[in-house]
Amino acid sequence: MSAEMLRAEPPPQDDWTTPLPLLTKIASEPYPLDALPDLLRSAVEEVLAFTKAPVPLVASSALGALSIASQAHVDVTRAEKLSGPTGLFLLTIADSGERKSTCDGFFMEVIHDFEADQAEAAKPLLTDHRAKMAAWKAKHDGIKDKIRQLAKSGKPTREQELELHDLEQEEPKSPRIPRLIYGDATPEALKWNLAKGWPSGGVVSSEAGSVFGAHGMGNDSVLRNLATLNQLWDGADIATERRTSESFTVSGARFTMALQVQPATLSSFFERSGGLARGTGFLARFLVAWPESTQGNRPFTEPPTSWPELERFNQKVTALLNKAVPINKDGSLVPAMLPLSREAKAAWVGFHDAIEGELKPSGELYDVRDVASKTADNAVRVAALFHVFENGFEGAIGLTEFEGASQIAAWHLHEAKRFYGALALSEEQANAVSLDNWLLDYCGKLNTNVVPRREIQRQVTPIRLRDGPTLDAALAELVRLERIRLAQQGRRKEIHVNPALLDARQQ
């Protein structure tokens, strides 16, 4: 804060301008259904007609299923040495009862059926593996016993040690059986399953307890678990070192998240994580939707006798699931690289640069620059999924596919701006809101609009606001919004609250 502001005399009571709001409410925009490929849109509309759930919720369920079915097969490249996975993180913020579970059921059923079929087909393989493992373990234990006996009697064990080493290389490997959908699984369990089981999967949840719940995101583990989920979105290798059990590495895995979370649950998560949810870039990776509720406007409709569009969608997804997954001998995925056509590449560059230009302090996306910086990446992921859905794994992403995907990604960016502007505040915004509320409470109790700075530093909560630089930053933001002014009487520093705020609070 400048010295001039600190030396300012108290303003006259009638010299105040109208205070600006701390938070700006942003109107929602219609979901761009027409941007979806024709068959995908038709399936979404068919499910919408019956469920009457919010449009973004239904569309996100369909995209989540497509992401899980496709992500193991292709990565996408934007430019030389600039490539990455196609898996999506989708987050719908809505109260319980919006029918996400119902919508997921329509679009995820074929994936569950595929998992069940694969598990049934693998039963003979598992029986064979158990027998081989038992025989191997008997040999293993026998050699170890022989080494112990020889060692006790002081005899050489070199021959047995070499035999044990060779046997270790022959340990039977468990057959890899596709497990694609997880519900209530911790990040630690996800890592193990992706490394030792099937290297592609996703968390699909209408409650998102495994991600935002206390057991998976406690104070002592939140940073580690957010980092794990970020790395899975990135497609990075994740080494896990353990002292008391087997260490392992997740390598070449692909991962999707399709979640619904209630606003109160998410707000609690923000408080518990202490800003890490945004500071680590975790939520920036999601395609966020915050739709208006349709509850109260959903009169009963008899289900149709047939679902032709959904059936066509499910046939496409089933065909993707039945394609052989490219897994190397180490169990890592080696997806094919899907490029952008020249026209789509030019459109992607334009989309990327238009967003980049709004990230500066005066830009429209400055407050959501963490999300915006990932939007071009998410747009090309969605475009890749559109291409795979319509054309398979061959060719290049076309202009039409990217333009549709960029509309979807831009809509989600707008939703993120709405959400962050109302619920998910940055640390600086949250400090300003907390200080504003405390000042208004203080003035209301003492019937004044003048607050000594020393009283703030003694009493304000949360305690972090008593730190000098933190308090100065919050005060500066409230000054900018004409909600307060700073004054100094001799050595006494004061905060003067805009009387209009106190008048509005009393009404």
C-alpha cells in the first residue's frame, strides 16, 4: 500500500462511491449440443428426452464413456515433441438427485458388460496361473530352505543362490484382465491397479467420494494424491517406493475421471486442501460443468420401447473396446499417435493464441488462467475422441472435428469461470472475502464504520490474515473495489468501511 494512501485523511461520509461487488455472477450459456458428432449428439438427446437431466451432465456421461473406451489406443500430437494422452477429466458440480448415476448407466453399461465378459473368459487363465504360481512358490521356498540349511552348517550356497536368481526370472506373470471403471478407489489403489493390472481405466462416480472424501484426501495425503492424479492426466510415469511391500512404477497408463460432486462437498475440499486444489493445477485439468438443476421440472415419461441412437452409440463403443490394446511386454501402453490435419493444426494454433492473449492481468481469463492454460490441450483431446468415434484410429483429426471440440472446451472454460467466480476462489480472493465479512461483522456489532488496523491484526480470522503482507494485499483489493478506504490519524492506522455496505446489511 502506498504511503499516500496510508496518510490520507478520513473521507467525508458523503464522499463514497457505490461499492463494487467482491464476486461477479456470470450468466450460464447453453451447452453446444450441435458441436457433438451427429451420432454422439443423437444418443445424448435420446437419453435427455427420457431422463430430463441437465444437458451438460448427460453429455459428460457420454464423453466419459468414449474417453475410457478410446484412451488406450491413441495419443494426440499438436506439434513436434508436443503430444499427450486423450483421456478426459470431467467434473459436474450438482446436488444429489440430478440423475448422474442413471445417465452413467446408459452410457457405461457396455463397458461394464465388456469387463464382465473379459473376467469370465479369463477364469481358465487364472486357474492355470494359480497352479503355476503354486508350483513356482514351492520351488522358490525349497531353494530358500536349502540355502538356510547350508548356511547354518557353514557350507557354500553359491550354486543355490544362482538357482534362486534364475527362478526369480521365471515367476509366472498374472494374466492381465481389463478393469476399466473404478468407483470408490483411492489414488494409491489406482496406481497399483494401473501398474499391476490393466493400464487403462477411469473413476466414474456420482458422489466423487474417492477423490474429494476425507479418506482419500486427508490433510497428510492431499498433496501426494493430487500429484498422482495430475500425473495420470499427463500420462507420466509414476514411481512408488515402499519400505514394507513391493515397490512399483505406473508406466504408460491412461486415465479418465467422470465425476459429480455436490457444491458443499467441493467447498469443504477446498478448505481442507488449503488452496492446493487450484495451486497444484488439479482442478485446472477438468472440464467443469455447473448446470442449473432440472429437479421440479421432470414429469414422468414412459421409457421408449427402443433406444436406436443409444444402441448405435453403444455399438461404436463396444467396437473400440474389442480392439486389441497396444501393450508391450512390460505391461505399458504404447498408443498410436494421432496427428492434426494442416487445417485443424491452424485452427488449434488460433484457439491456443486467442486464449493466451487473455491470460494477462487485464485479460478476461486472468482469474482462471490456470484452467485456461489447459483448455487448448483439452480441446485437442476432445477432438481426438471425436475422430476415433467417427473414423477409427487412422488418418488425421479434421477441421470440423477440432472446431466442434473447441466449442465444447470453450463452453467448459466459461463454466469454470462461473464456478471459480462464485465458489472456488483463489487464495487472494478468499482472503479479501474473509476480511470483508469480518469488517462488516465488526462494524455491525460496534455500530461504527471505522476499524483500527491493530484490532484486525489482533482479532481477525482466519489467522493467516494477521500476517502483514497478506493483510495488505486483502486491504488493497477492498480499496480497489471501493469497499473500504485507509486512513491514518497520527500513528493510528484505520480502515473506513463504505457506509453503503453497512446500510445494505441492516436492511
